[in-house]
Amino acid sequence: MSRRLFLIAMLGVLFVVFTLSMIELESLYNNYGMRYFLNEGFDDTGSRNLVTAILLDYRLFDSLFEAGILLIAVSGVIWISKHDVEEKNAQFMLDKYKTPDLFVTFSRLVYPLMLAFGFYVIINGHVSPGGGFQGGAIVATAILILYYIDGNKETNIGLIVTIEKIIYLLIILLASLSFFTRGEFFTNFFVPSANPDLKAIYLVLLNVFIGFKVALGLWTIFTAFLKEGR
Amino acid sequence: MVDYILNLTLIEITAYALQFLLIFIAVAIVVHKNNGTIIILIASFSLVTASLYIINNAPDVAIAEVAIGSAIIPLIYVISISRQREFIVLDKAMDDFIISDNQMTGIGFILLKRFSDFYHLEINITNDPMLGKVESGRDQVLLEETNVDLIVTKDPDHEGGYLLKGKASSLLLNKLETMLDDYDNVRMIKYKDRDIGE
């Protein structure tokens, strides 16, 4: 009991320190960065969504490693759930755990809409909220619904992972193209004086690649989970 | 303080209410015992977080939070929990050891029920005609290649006896073996895992 009381007291102290430091931080706030991005962001990068401008242009180096983290996570999941023996499923199992018909019908209606919304979020990443990562996650959810419609669906994990790796290499190549036009790595490959609408082409391309990469990565992860318990 | 509270806009009040809701949901996730409820709570936690992101003008993060936190993660939890919880028994004996008087009241079933309640497993008894026809020599292959955890057959050497066949790598079966001490006519066979290609 005393140990619990001590823990609660410690949490209280932490809470007080946290709130105090929050007030301290307020004096440090400034909006220089915000004003710079608001004034220059669109002309610099061609992106009306400034989050995408920072992710895919100003701080592309960080984003590349974020995309790499997912690749490493996928490899880890596959390595842990590796099955050398081809496992067969007893057919009768699926009858007891069959998805309800209402859910299947509803999923069939929703599936194309989800897929279309995912692609919309990916392609409009430079105009509206969203982008490659969010859109890829939505596309992956849509694909996951397919497994509820048809439980026997077979997927070739190896092929998906290979495509994902190739797309990751393509992302790095696309990001490095700027070396030949601008003389520096990891930024837009159009020259800085180009029309912002032209620069958006690069953002759309990168968003599409990242979207596909994320969708394939998440697809691999839950395919591994689906196979694991069977 | 009172002035501050009275001058809050509707959106600020909503934001505070949502933050308190987050605390309640977080406590509920820790306190609850039922896995299904916990998954729903985790999904709702993500939804509330996403609406807080929207209130704080971060729609990009909100979309990511909704897609990952309240769609993919709960679905993965649902899949893993439903797969791990069931214990599949293949009934090849086809007599009143498990099913007597068309009900699951045979002595074998009571034994397995006690065993599965001990580990909070969902017991699932099947007499699939395809798998039931497999000759007893191939039971080990059956255990390895399908998702069946235990096979119940008649004992060929012993009149009125029964055999329970399982994999030695399944540690749950050690408990079942100790429970068998009360039953004279039930024996247990545990197959060791073979190497591939053996």
C-alpha cells in the first residue's frame, strides 16, 4: 500500500513539474518559422499543404529514414513469423468463424470507396491534408477488408516485399535526382526558379511512391499476422 | 479563473471535455478484463485523439491517427486474439466419449472442458469427415499440417480405451497429461517435432 501511495505521489510531482515547464516554454515560442513557411513555402516547393512541403522538400532526408523504419519493421515481423513448413488450413474452421453475410456485403460496397479515397489522399497530398503515408495506410485498410470478404485469399509475401524494396530504392533515386539539376541531394529536381505548378509534379510522384510503399508494407505485416495463428 | 472559464469558446470546452475523456478511456483500458472491450476502447482512444488533432489544426496527423490507430491496429488485435484463443480437437472416435445423447456431455468432453477452462481457451470440437478418414498412422502429419491441436481416437490395444494425440512442443498438453491420472482408460501420446524432410 505504501508503495502505491509513493507511486501516486511521484506521479503527482511529475505532473506538477510538467505543467510548470509548459508555462516556462511559452516564453520561448516564436513564429519566425511559421511566417517563413507561410510566405515562401508555396514558391519554394509548389505545395499548398505546408506539412507536405516540409516532409517532401525541406526535410526530405528525415522522411527517407522514416520510410526506411517501416521497411525494417516489416523485415522484423517477417523474420519472427517465418514458417518453413507450408501449413494447410482445415476447411471446416472457416465455417465456424465465417464472417457474417451482412458484413461481407457491406465490405464489398465500402471496399472500392475506401480504395478510391486512399488514392485521392495520396495524389492530393500537396493540396489537401494527407499524403503518401496517410493514403497508404487507408489503402492498406481497404486491402485488409478483402481478407474478411474471402478468408482463403492467398498472398505471396515474398513478391510484395520485393516490390516494396524496389519502390524504396526508386524513392531514394527520385530524391537524389536533384543532384544533377540543383547540385544538392534530397530536394526538388526542378530548378528553384521553375513554376510552382511544375514543381508539384515531383511532389505527386514522390507521394505516389511513398503511398505504395507504405500500403505494401502494412499489407505484409498483417498478412504475416493472419498466417501466424493458423 | 472564473473569468477564464466563462470566456471559453465552444471549441475550447470541447477540447477540454475530450482530454478528460481520454483519461477515462486510458484508465478503462487498464482496468478492463475483457479483450473485446479493450480493443474497442483502444480504437475509441485513437478516434478521440484524432478529433483533438483536428481541433488543434493538424488534419494531416489526424488522418494518420484514424487510419493506423482506429482501423489497422484494432483489426490486427482482433485477428491475433481470435487465432490464439481456440483449442481445436479432432474427434475420430465418434462415440459417446465426447458426444453422448447428442449433447456434449461425455466424460472426455468434461475432461477437455476442465482443461480449456484452466487456460481460458475456447474449445472447438470437430469431426470433419475429410480429416476423420485419415488413417491413424498419419496422425502426426495431420497435427503438423493442419491447425488441429489434439486428436481423440480409440485405443487399438485396449478395449474401451481412448488415446489423446498431441504435439510434444505444445506445453499446454503437459497440464492435460497430469489431469489424465484420474482416468484409467485414457492415454496420451505426444509426438516430437520432426525435422523437415525426414
